[in-house]
Amino acid sequence: MDFTSFLTSLGTSCVIFVILMLLFAWLSKKPGNAVVYYPNRILKGLDPFDGGSRTRNPFAWIHEAMTASEQDVISMSGLDTAAYFVFLGTVLGILVMSGIVLLPVLLPVSATDDSVKTAATTSNGTFSDLDKLSMGNITPKSSRLWGFLLATYWVSLVTYYLLWKAYKHVSGLRADALMSPEVKPEQFAILVRDIPGLQGQTRKEQVDLYFRAIYPEKFYRSMVVTDNKVVNKIWEELEGYKKKLARAEAMYAKSKTTGKPEGVKPTNKTGFLGLCGAKVDSIEYYSAKIHELIPKLESEQKVTLREKQQNAALVFFTSRVTAAAAAQSLHAQMVDKWTVTDAPEPRQLIWTNLKIKVFQRILRQYVVYFIVALAILFYMIPIAFISALTTLENLKKLIPFIKPVVNIGALKTVLEAFLPQLALIIFLALLPKFLFFLSKAEGIPSVSHAVRAASGKYFYFSVFNVFIGVTVGGALFASLKKIEKHPNSTVDLLANALPGNATFFLTYVALKFFVGYGLELSRIIPLIIYHLKRKYLCKTEAELKAAWSPGDLGYATRFPGDMLIMTIVLCYSVIAPLILPFGVVYFGLGWLILRNQALKVYVPSYESYGRMWPHMHKRILAALILYQVTMFGYFGTKKFVYAPLLIPLPILSLLFGYVCSKKFYRFFQDTALEVASHELKEIPNMDQVFRSFIPLSLRSEKNDDDQFEDALSQQVSRTGSFV
């Protein structure tokens, strides 16, 4: 990519961002759009505009986002979101502190050498102007390389310092959240898996006897996990008919005001997808279906609770200290029996995974890792192909007949500036759901844990396929003939390709922060979808609310995407320091825009009290080690005899990670008893704590809790409801 294409890409992306930001400032003032731009505040009963939409400064959101405290973020979006902003702030700090030293020192050192320029004039003249500002412009064996070596140490030391501060800070935030005087049901429960076989007693009696013997004073009761597949299907069908009935009644009520006074009753066909079959009165038909399914659901609830009990249970205690102690204790001498962990939030439980035995979980985990490894290897092929598209010169060599088309000035500039980056972003967007599905298949018990596992897979996938794939693939494609003639030159060719790929990553980062964050802030797509649904599809308040429901921040994809940018910027920070300002803008804009979204838009779907942070910390360290290894290899290609001085850096990084893990990680895995022992604001209502974990499909409007207890502990058929 030449300098003109780079400026075209950067300028166009900047213009798009400005347009999207102005659109946000205009659209967010309109009261009819409040549910799209302020759903979090609306759901919490707050005024979305804080003083009226007409008198509001269109850029007041910037001041509000910058002045909002960390406690404001926690109160609106939870501790997990606050931990994410600690990650953004930490990375931003690393890049700013690195840039303060690297930019004024390394850029003049690179620009005043002429290694690449001299070489370029003796070859085919493909030298890019941007390469003058990179480490590739330094003459091999030059004493100027000392500056780059010291810069490598500076970036590493800054990263260690800020990561240590961040780990301490998030640990304190987690402690404050867990010490909260508010009653949280999950703090009074533990999850028990791998319960051994029955011996002449019911599953509930077995669990109750076991834990009552160990915790005679604090044990409250247990809830045996059941196979809810059939009852869930009936419940979902019933809820679907209830929604359809509400929609039909709303349509009938509206017809009375817009047409004849007696109104027009809606009708539907009973066949496949409502396209065929007998035509019936919708209200009567759905009402009949509901009355038919209610007794069927109650009957299946009885069968499920008595005959489909699994080898897992939730056990409740009257003290959160006891629950915390039990969650981190070894209960049986055999590790494959009575496996105990802390209970996640009720909304997080993946019920179908709770029955999976410990050795099956281990086997599943290795199988999933193998599948992910295969996916990484096979995805490398299309990623490498996409990276080859970044250089149109390569395509013209292989496909000569496209020369007349790509030589058109305007078309060539656009193709070089946008197509490769857009293709890569779209390609990566297909992965997250597949990786989340694989993570759930491991037997993980909670949604937040599955999200953490999926984000880890996505991160390593992105690093191997995007960063390494683009660098190696592009270099191999460009130098294939040279490698055929001189196979021993492969390493040198690949290493020398690093500065050349910097322009691709510069435009990739710019496209991500300008266009990506512009779309994030403006919420154009959710706005269009909402108004289309409101006009043509939504008939009830529930449907309208579902149309503007914002969802959560999406850690499974957002964090790995950020880490890919962090890895790219870190690895190129010394090789091509010009990438640092782009990284600073990316994370600075991300911090500002996403802070606004966290305060006003996104609603968390779960709370894990910052458990994502240790994974964030490890990924940053992994990126740092990759950066250090890359720099060591690149110094070798520059024939710098003092390159071995970088060998201690990866060792120091591993040692730093080990110390952090030993000092901090255990508290993110288990709740410290000194934290759990803090007094509550009120005596917990244990009945409400217990009931909060009952699956929706097993709940009943009759609320007969004793019957639920009986259903779990008796084999004899009894009448009545169960919850």
C-alpha cells in the first residue's frame, strides 16, 4: 500500500466517524429514540435525558462519560463492566507511556538512516514512504539498534507496572462487591456435582443427609437438579401461545378504535407456519391451546421432579461464610465424588451441563481443544489468502488480465484502502457463536464461565490467524519465487516483512476505531431495526420492549477484538512506532464511547464479580511475550550481536505472571472468608433465596413450596403443584 492509499483510508474512515457522531448527536435528542440510546436508564426508572431533550447539549455525553465515577459504572452495569474498563484504561496507559518515550526517540533514529531507501533504489522501487519511520530503515549491525533494544525493555517494564496496579485494583473492587450488605442468592448456595449412586433412598434424602452431617447448624435445604428437556419444551410452547394471545387481543382492541365499533377479530391458519390449514379465530384458538397446555405442564412438572433427578444438586446454607467455606473445601476422599464449587447466579446456570461427570468433562475439554486447534490450522489458509489481497501487485503478477481494471487510479486506491480490512473483519465475525458452542460443550456450568472460555479461544484464534497469518502469509505470497530459489533465506524474508505489514495493520486499526466505534455510538442499525419492528411487527408492550432490548456488552467478542488490537500495536510498537498513536486513539475512543454505552445503553446479562480479569491479565501477558519473542527474532535478522540481551524478558514475563497468579488469582476463584464474614443489612429470606434458583419451567402460580420439596424427596405419586 502506498502513502496515498493509506491517507485515503485514514481520511475516509475519519469522515465516516464524524458523520456517525453528528448523527448520534442529532438522533439521540429525539424523544422517540430514547429507548434505543438510553435503555439502561429507562429500565432503572431514571430520566433518560437528565433535564429535557431540547435543552440538552448534543455533546454532553462526552462530559458525562468522562466525569462518571467507577461506582457509577458498577451501579449501572455491574462489576464485570468496571473490570473491562480497568482493562481499557490499563492498555491505554501502557500505550501512552510507551509512546511518550518511543515516538520522540525512535522516529528520528529511523528517519535519519537510509538502509531501506538505498536497497529500494537498487530493486524494483516498491518502497513505501511509511517504512522510513520503521525499524526496517535501520542498517544491520548499526549502533542505532541500541535505542530499539532499550525501548523493548521500556515497554515491558511499563506493562509490568500497570498490570500489577490493575490486578490490585480489580481485586479490591471484587472484595467490595462481595462484602456488600445486600443479599445475593448465589452467596448462600453451592453447586454439587458427581453425586454417587443411590443406596435405598431418594436423591434429595441422600444430599440432605450428607450435608446436614457436615454442616448441622448452617445447612438449610437442597434442590436436586432434574432433566428439564421435556418440561422446558412444554413451557416454551405455553409461553409462545400466551404471547400470541396477547398480540391477538391487542390487534382486536386496536381494530375497535380504527374501524367498526365492534372491531374485527384476528384469525390465523392452524397448519404449517400459519400458511395452510383451517382458518380459526385467533383469540379462541390460542386460549384453548393455553388451557390445554397448563394441565399438561403441571403433569410433566410432577414427572420431572420425581422421576428425572440427576446426579447434581444445589445446596443452601443460612450463612454466606459457611457457603464460601464449603465451596472451596474437599468433601470426599475420591475427587470424582461430591465435587463442590460455588454456585453462579441463577440466571447463569447451564442446567444441561450439571449432570456431566468429572472425567467426561475432562475428556470433553481435550476434545474441544483439539477441534479448536484444527479450526486455527484450517482457518489459516483463507486468512493467508485474504492477506495476499492486501497487495494488488501480487494479484497482478498471478492474474495478469486484471491489470487494466486495478490500474484505474480511484479504484486502485479504494481497493487497497478498504477491501482487505473489511474482508478480514467480516470473516472473523462468523467465529464467536461457534466458539461459544464449543465452550458450552466442555460441560461448563455457567454462562459467564463459558463466555470466558470462548473469549480465550477467540483471542488465540485471532492472534494466530490474523496477526501471524497476515504477517507470514503476506510475506510468503510476496516472496514465493525468492524462497524457491533460496530456501535458506526464508527466515530473513519473513522477518524483513514485519515492517512492510505495518501499513496493513495501521489501516486495520484505524478502520476498527473510526468505523467500528462510530457505528457503536450512533447505533444506526439497532435504531433502524427498532423502528421497522415498531411500525410493522410490534402489537403489544412486551413485543415493543423486546424490540429495543439492548443486550449486554458482549465480552465474548469485544474483549478478544480489543486484545487483537493490543497484540498488533504492542508487537509493532518498537518496529513501527507510528502505530502507537493509532492504538491510543482506539483504546481512548473505546474507553469514552463504551463508557457512555455502559452508563446508558447496555444491560448486563450476568454478574461474575470481575472473574474475567485474571483472563484479561493472562492475555495481555501472552501478547507481551509474543512481542518480546518477535523483537528478539527481528534483532537477529538485523545481525545485532547484543540481541541475546532480550532473552531475560520472556523469562521475566513468565515469572511476573507466576507471582501475580500466586498472589491474586485464588481470590478470583474462591471467596475469601474474611470478605464473606461482613454483616448483611438484613436477615436473608432463605425461602426467597431458594426459590430464585427454581427453573422457570418448574415454577407454578400456586406457589406451594412444600409440594416442591415433597416432589423431590418422595417417590410416591401425589397431587398438587410443586413450586
